[in-house]
Amino acid sequence: MKLEKSEILKALETITIAGEGKNMVESGAVKNVITFGDEVIVDLELSTPALHIKKRAEVDIMKVIHEKVYEKAKIKVNIKVEAPAAKEPEKNVIKGKPIPGIKNIIAVASGKGGVGKSTVTSNLAVTLSKMGFSVGLLDADIYGPSAPIMFDVENERPLSVRVGDKSKMKPVENYGVKILSIGFFTQPNQAVVWRGPMAAKALNQMIFDAAWGELDFLLLDLPPGTGDIHLSIMQSLPITGAVVVSTPQNVALADARKGVAMFQQDSISVPVLGIIENMAYFTPEELPNNKYYIFGKEGAKHLAEDIDVPFLGEIPLVQSIREAGDIGRPAALQTATPIEKAFEELTRNVVQEVVDRNENLPPTEAIKITTMAGCSAVKK
């Protein structure tokens, strides 16, 4: 008896390979069918090497051909296993749910506490505002919120406003920066004793239930370390890039290295815009030409070179920076001073790294800065 290929294919359409929803012809598993008299050769390609699936497919093919086409057909089944190529982890892809109106979200982190991360964040925010950018600051350090003190808004409280048909929090604003912090919702002497999920829920409310409006930059002042809060934020927000703050000493640099490594993990893959060295050196007022490297010399700069990330700049150890933070007026607001110049140089470098990072992403993923024209402190 002469067997027809069309009849064989029709019979094979009744077989579904285990783990697939389509029949083996529709799914493309059947690569070829050859008939010669009463002989049939079926070439089959599977995506799994499991022995029981291969054996089941062979038995099903022989059974269906014998039952539906010709019971005495001589059948040979050639099975090839072609496992799908492992998917490469995507690099530099913005993750998370975008927030309408916010163009860039910058995470400011440190592996270690006490390196001046919040001070750098607040001064970076006011410098961006001075340059003409619209800026927001989310104090994500749930257990040690300091933004209300540094912006002199301890006694302020976010108002409730209507946005469309929803009620949202209006951030507190000072020095041109919109601010939200858990510190607005707790008493000064009240400790926030929350487990990770509760802290993450509070942060999500401050992020997504806030009327941020149009922002060029939203800065996230992250808590020290590499923990639950960091993961929760990176899972829920489209982080444009991260900045890591460290002092030059080895103890801080060891933790800063871990902070960078966290962002660079394949499962996270948030671009690191660079490292900032805080408390880089001390210059006494009476000896303006002298530099004393109290915590070590250029440690963060050498770390940046070692791990191949940009070095964004150094901030000296100056008493007035601490005093300005304590009274709620960031030091970068002091005009015509070396401190202002240092923060402007640092901020220009951050902006440039953001621009370069966005240009290296596919257009559908990149979030572009659109207000750089006319900002005299920004490199053209």
C-alpha cells in the first residue's frame, strides 16, 4: 500500500507533545515526513531532552499512524533535541512602572552609614534646582529620615490634593525642591519599628500616591547597606541610574564596592552613574592652601578606576556643610564659595552621566532630559 504524506500529517495533528498546547505539526516539532510505499519516516525536533517525553512522542506517532492511516505501516521516528538558547540578561534596561511626568529617577546610595549620603543628596537636589531643573527628593531612609531637617521643613506636613478622581499627597517644597519623607508622618522622638514589607508599602505610597507633577529628576535618598528597601524600590521603580557616596577610608570603600555590586547584579542591572567621594580632605580656614587627608587620599577615586565606573567628584570636609545641614539650608546655596563650586562641578558630572546613559538605551526605553538648554552650569 502506498502511504500519502498528507494523511500522515493529518494523523499527527491529533498528537500534542507533553508541556505544549499545540499539536506537533502546528508547533513545528514535525520537521519532515517521508513516505515510500508502506514505509514512513518522521523527523521530530523537541525542545526538552527528557527521556519520557521523547519515548511518549515516539509511541504516540506509531500508534496514531497505525490506527488512522495503515495498521501495517513500517514506521521510523528520528528525534532530535534542540534546547532553546539561554536568554541573555538585559543590560541597562529601565525596570519598574513609570511615573507619569518624572523623566529621570536617580538613586543615591552608600554601602555604609555616616558617609554623608543625605547631605550629598540634599545639596545635589538644590544645585539641580539652581541649574533650572525641576527636582523632587524622596527620603527613602525609613529608619533615619533626615530630609525634613536638612530642608528646614520639620514642622510641615504634606497636603491632600485632588488629581483627577484621586486624592494624592502634595510634597512639601523648599528651595525649589519637592520633598516627601516618612519624617513628615512621625514624631521627632518616635522610632520607626517596621519590618521590610511594611516599610516597602509606605515607600510605595509616597512614590505612587504623591502629586509629584512634572520633574526632570527625582532623587531617592536610600538607606545605608544593600537590603530589603533597596530591592523593593528597584522592583517597583524605573531607576535611571545610581550614584554611590563614600568617604576615602578603606572601611567605607569596602562597603561602597558592595553597594556598586548590588546595582550591577544581573537580576538588578541598574546602571551606576558613578562614585562620589565625600569628606575628601580638610582645609583649615586660616591655611587655605593646605589639604589634610584625614580619611585617606583619593580612595573613592581609585575605587572608581578599579571597578570601571565614573568618578563624579569630591566634596571636602568643611564645617559649614555640616552646619548648613543642621540649620536646614544646604551649603550649596552659599553663593560664590568653594563649596558651591564643588557641588556645581559634581552636579554637572551627574547630569552628563545621565544624558550619556539615556543616549545609550533604545529610544523606547530611554527617558530624555529636555530642559538642559539655557542652564549655564550644565555642559553643552
